Amino acid sequence: QMQLAESGGGLVQPGGSLRLSCVASADIWAIYFMGWYRQAPGKQRELVAAITSNSRINYADSVKGRFTVSRDNARNTLSLQMSDLKPEDTAMYYCNSGGTQTGYWGPGTQVTVSS
């Protein structure tokens, strides 16, 4: 079993930045897929950014150029640097390790972008 704990969410004005972190309770170096998802009220959960163990990275079109995903295997940490935040980025953000079918999820951290 692996537990994931997200942190770093909060209220930020449009154009602002936040850095989300996800700390895993076990080693992540062997986990191929790790990603950030988000879910806004009334919408389906969507992939925001993903990074593999061989450093392949994928972003949702809506966040390309604004968000940067990274992983630190030594610290068992997945991060998401978010810049130029927009109101439409408002959502609960979830960390995932191992994929959506058989992987693990954190409880989420709320990001609210509002003036």
C-alpha cells in the first residue's frame, strides 16, 4: 500500500503562482507513471500533467507553457509548479501514482483562482 499526501493548494489571484507537492509513503523510483489530475465541480476528473520514470512528460493542452511537473525519486515527491493561473484552473488537484486503474490517489488539495 502506498499513501500520497498533497500540499500547496490555496487561494491565489489570476496570474499568480502555486507549487503543489505530493509526498509518497514508499519509494517511487520504480513507479513508471505519476501524475496530477484535477476535478472541478460538475466536471470529470482530468489529467493535468504526467511524468514517467524515464522522464517522459505529458501536459493537458490547457496548461502547456504554464505548468511544470517534476519528480524527485530521492525524496519520493511529485511536484507541480503552476504559473499564470486562471480562474478555470480552479479545482481539486489530486496526485496519482501507478495509473488510474490500479494506482493510488491522494486526498487532494484545493486550488482556487479568484480575484
